[in-house]
Amino acid sequence: MRAPLAHEPMLRANVYVDGFNFYYGALKHRPHLKWLDYRALAQDLLGGHEINTVRYFTAPAKNRLNDSTVSQRQGVYLQALEEHSEIEIHKGQFKESPARLPLAKELRKGKLKFVEVMRTVEKGSDASLAAYLVRDSCHHEMDVALVMSNDSDLQAPVDIAEREGITVITVNPHEQRNQQRVLRSSDKRTLDEGILRRSQLPNPVVNESGRKIYKPRPWA
């Protein structure tokens, strides 16, 4: 994308990051890239736009039996995002409930074996993203909305934003195998490992009081 000419006003852009959708699509198997600066990423993707509000939608991560520091790592990362990049963090929550599900492989005679499991589902962040996208669009707080998600549930708020005259640009964090789930929008941007590498937070992040926030060791 070309940069605006000297006499052209810069377009204002707000950024909406579906945290878990982005994580599972682009970062889960790339721990060395998890120290990601979404403001820097948006600036790289949008060129000469003025990046205003960056909203990051997530939920408090829970520790696992084989990893007792998941929550701590997420907390450190969210602090770094807020301190360095002035990113607004919007938190949903995880809901746990028992569920009876079949095992992946069938048993003999075509019968399935069902087991009792504890199902964990993230709630609230996608609805919150949709609400803020519609709100900001109706208030005309930006000219461009950059939406980092491929969640098809966001199609309606994307359509509303575009009817309000907002140019919506989507970024699909997942590989392009399932095109049916890709959001329809005014324009699109693509990710690659190079742009993720260029968009890392400094290590350490140093806040205004001089406190240093270091990238978690497992992400080195």
C-alpha cells in the first residue's frame, strides 16, 4: 500500500484482535513469536495509516496439569502490551462444564465409546469484539477497521461497519485451507513469519517507572 502524499490526511485506523483466534491460527506452534506487538503489526500491515485504538480481546488463561505457569506468562505479556503499546485489553472468561463425548476412534462393530470430559469454552471476547466494532463504527471513530480474526460470527458486525462507511480490512490468522470461514470484507491482508518477526516487542519492555518486563523464558 502506498503512503499518503504530503497534502493528504492520514486515514485513522482502529484495530480489533481476536486473541485466541489469532493465537491458535498464527502463534501456538511458534513460541518464539508470541512476544508480539499488535500495534507494530498493524502499522506494518496498514502502511501510512494512523493507528489509533488497538483493542485486544482475550480471557484469563488457566494453568494446566503439565504447565503451571500459563496464567503467569499471559499476565506478563498483557502487562507488556499495555505498557509499551498502549493496547486496550478486553477480557472475557472461560466456562467449564462436564460433557459426554465420543472417543475419536470407533470400537468394534461400529460402536462408539463415550467418556465424561470437562469441556472448557472461552466466552465473551467475540461478542465484545463485535460490540466494540459496531460502536466505534457508528461513532465514526475511525476510517478503517483492521480485524484480526477469521471467526464467521463476526460477519454481521463487519457488514454493519461497512454500511457505516468504514473500510474493513481483515487478517486471517489461520492457513487458507478453509476459505468458507474467511470473513468477507472491503480488503484483506496476509500474514507470514517475516512480518511476525518484525513486529515483536522489545525485550525487555521498560515502563515509565523504569521497571523491566521480560519475555517469558519458554518463548525464547
